[in-house]
Amino acid sequence: MNEVLDPVPPLRAGVRLVPTPDGAGSALSDEVLGRRVKLDAAGASLAAALDREQPLAELAARVAGDEGRVRDAVAAFARLFLLATPRAGALAADAERAAAAAEGSRDDVPIVVRGDARFTCTMCGSCCGGHNVPVFDDVLEGLADKIPALEAATRTRKGLFVTLGKRPGAAGQVYCQLTHGSCVFLDDDARCRIHGQWGAEAKPSACRIFPYELVATPDGVAISIQRECRGFVEARAGKRLADDLPNLREVLRLVPELPRVRRVIETTAGRVVTWAEYQALEDRLHDLVDAGDGDHAALFSGLRAEVLGDAAPDGAAGTDLASLRDDLDGIAGGLLSAIGQLKGMMPPPTGETLIRGEALDHFALGLAHLRDELPRVMHPLRRPDLVSLLKDHLHHHLMGKGLAIARTVRVGLGHMAFQWALSLAFAVARAREVKRRHLVAQDVMDGLVMTSFMMRHDAFDGPVLARFDEPIASLFVDRWPALVAHARELPEPDTRLEMVKF
Ligand code: SF4
């Protein structure tokens, strides 16, 4: 049922009627909310007449249209927030504030952190491996006279830097060299040689920004800790971020481009919320996380009910087990096949080059065991360190605006639950390989590191994972209670005789 807008508001400020790129038609361009709506001739005539507030009958007369049809078209414009309604105005104001936080001065934009978020780098050195660090001209210039000393200290025979992607007319990107998967500058005490001798300012900016995660929001720049920090289990007990604001401001100044929350946030498809409404929802999710205990499956059920706005249904009732199994296999099988393709594209090692792809294998290990390990994955966490790790992980994920960046909040929650389940499946499978049953926090942290790395990777997130957004949300949000209730029935029955020889 369309809401009747009478009098009809004009187009919202900033919404403009423009020609389409081919010049053959018209469109409404909404740069604030980042939309462009193509119009037919009747729509263009209506848009041109929306120059002031006016009674519906007057507008219909001006465009010589049937009043019912004009009312429907006006309602369609309103649903797209193109008209100057109070709700559209609130959304536009949110988007403008987020844009100001992203693009304005880094010196005075508010920094938003959670009061209980903590971090102190343990200097474990783990983040100095697993990726190639890009280096830009300012750092290279600063190190120019230090290269001989660094080459001697590192004893590298492959040089300190490598330039990749060089094409005719293009300079290419410089990266730090790796040795055994770790940065060439890492010393035997897991310290950065550049930092140790010439201070943090001499290091590449990527090293100085990590592991902070910064997102522009209407309230300012939200800062949290990425779970690619392998030392997070200990580092999360460090200094309160709220007591480290001068350092965070320095980090903020280093970030070349800030990601920002979606301009139009939908909890589920079509259910748009203002930033204040989203923030209230996120606060309730934080409260649920705080109130959670070892029953992590129940905690995710609570988050699900809050996001979908319905109580968790009885998961055991009326569930089609075959469809649960098929859909779980569809997600795991589809992602495993994509991983296989990515691996197939990697050149084999040669005498000159070693391209590493361990994260693909780790992600695949979790996927391959997800269904069969589901009973353990869904079983309540017994150890307090695992419970507190889960809580800190979820708080930082929410504070990193994981749900406000996703296509919808529901899809973001699906990724959150899927990532947690996959991390546990990986941890269980890896512990089994060395005949260990119990999990400690670092086992699960390794899973979170690996899944975070893959789920944020440019070559995996958009091109691959996005194709599974809907199946993941359907299974890990909509049908989460059923997944929990039937976790023991979903693995493949194993009737083999098992014996251990080695
Ligand atoms: S992995 Fe985390 S704790 Fe370890 S050195 Fe890097 S930032 Fe510090």
C-alpha cells in the first residue's frame, strides 16, 4: 500500500534531473545518497514538475496525468528517498556527515571508540608476515642512505625491495621483500629493523596503521582492531583505545582513503534505517554480546532475532534436513571450487619465484570440515578464554561497522556467523591433525585471522564471496536456529572401522 503524500513535497535538495549519458533520456541524479534513477518520459515530466510543495491534484494537472498514476509515481520517488520528506532528509544528513568524516580534516574529526576496547601490540611480529607490504616514495627516500646498513643487517641476497606491476609508462608498486613468508626487515627477535634503528616514522605507512581498522561514519571515524592481528588474544587486554587518542589521531592521518558506512543502510532488503536507528540496533547487539555466555549458538540466535525483528523460531520444528545439508554443501562446495580456481591461477614455484597461497588452503580446510564438525562447532564453549575472545571479536566486528558496510545488516550478520563457525571448524580440524581435542584461544584466533584475511581479500571478497551473500544469510541468519538444533544430524554418518597405526 502506497503512502499518500498530499501535499507532495518537492525533490530533495541535491537531487537533479539530468540527461542520461547517451543523451536519449533522463535520470534523477542523487549524489548524496549515491543513486541514479533512470526515468521514462512520464517520470521525467513528473520530476520536472516537482519544483515545490503542491497538492497532488495540482501536480497531476500540471503533468496532465491521471491522479492515481501520479500518486503511485510520487510514492515510488518517495521510497527511493528522492523527495524532501523528513526521513529522506535525515538519511541525506547522515550521508553528508559520513562524507565529511571521510573527506574532511583529519585533525579535528571526532574519533569514536568503544569504552571497553583495548589494544597494546605485543610485538609478536606475526603481522610482519603473510603479505607483501607496499612502500611509497616518501619512505624510500627516507631510507635511501640507510640501504647499505639494512642490506648488511638483513644479509639478504634478494634485495630489500621488489617492484611489481611495471608496465610501459607505469612505474609499478614497490614492496618489501619476504623471506620464509616474513618481511625481510624482521630480525631474530621479531622486531622491525627499520623501527628499531630509526623509529616508527621511517616505516611504511601500512605497518604503522595495522592493526587499526578505521571507518568513516556520520558520528566521526570509528576505530577498532582488525582480527588479522595474530597477537589479538593477548593484545586485546592492553591499553584502552579511549586512553590512546593521540596515537589513534596519528594513525588516522596516515590512512590515505577512509572506507565509509553505506549511505543507505538496510537491515533487511527494503527496510531502511537512519544512522540513529542503526546505532541503536548496534548498541543492542553489543549488549547481547556482553550478556552472552559459553552458549555462543544462543548468542548468535539473539543477534539474529534483534536484526530480523522476530523471536528465534523453534529450530527443531518443521525443518527440512535435506535442504539444510544441501545448502551447507552448496556454500562449502561453491567456495571450495572457487578456491581451487584461484589456486590453479597461481604460478608454480620456480628457482626465482615463490608465490605463497597458504590462506587458500586454510580457508579450504575450514570449509571442508564445516558440516562434519558442526556438532563441535555449535557446542557451547567451555573455556572462559574462548568466551572472552568471542566477545571481543564480535565487539570489534560491530565497531568496525561490519554490519553497516555489508549489503544489508542481515547479510553482514550472516558473514559474522559464518566466519565464526568456519573459524571453529578450522580450529577443530587443525587440532585433530595433531591428535588434540581441546581448543585454546589461539587456535580459534588463528581461524579468525585466516577467515578475516580471506573474507577481506580483494580477489575473494567481491568476486567470490559476494556471490554467496544470500545463501550464507539464508542459512547462517534466517535458518540459524535450525542449523543449531540439527547440528548433530547434519554430518555424514561414518560407519567405517577406524584404527590408528601411526
Ligand atoms: S600481530 Fe598484532 S600483536 Fe603481533 S606484532 Fe602485529 S599488531 Fe602487534
